[in-house]
Amino acid sequence: MPLLTVNNLKVERGGISVLEIPLFSLNEGETLAILGPNGAGKTTFLLTLARLLGYIQGKLLFKGEDISLPERTVPYRRRLAMVFQEPLLWLVQACSLNHLLMFWFNLQD
């Protein structure tokens, strides 16, 4: 049984189809590289797999279980991580030092 399976995935942004994946599977222990030019949909695909971006059609299965259901999404997301190229750049650019300190101390509560 594949670790991760995607069937007929379709993602839209602003009513425009930006990603269509008819079939994808990843078996346990496999290593995979996702390559393509800018705008090919690599990040969209990874964000969708991480359930950080919604999709309008298709099924995502983790170990055979549909992870689109809310009660299955949280346990699935706790088992994966996504590292962004520049993870805090947007936060640093958009906030003053006071905002960053308030954000940090709120996390500590």
C-alpha cells in the first residue's frame, strides 16, 4: 500500500485551474524530487499535499485513509513538515521589532 496517494487532484486559484494531477503515489522509503520551471505548480502541489492549500477536486490518501476529512487532517499534518526557502522573511519585513517581541511572548504563554 502506498504511503501517499493522490487521485484526480485539481487546484484552482481565482477560478483558474492552476494544477491538475491525475495520479500520484509515494511508497514508504522512496525518495522523490519534484522538478520544474517557475510556475509549473511545484509549490502549489506541496502546499496541497501538506493541506495548507485547498483543492476543489480529488482525493488525498495517507496510508489508504482519506485525509480530506477534518478529523483526519490534523493527525496527518502532525506527521509531516514543510520547510520554506525563506520561512520568516515575510514576518520580518511586515513587522516592527515590537510586533515580533509581542508575537514571541504570546507563543510562550
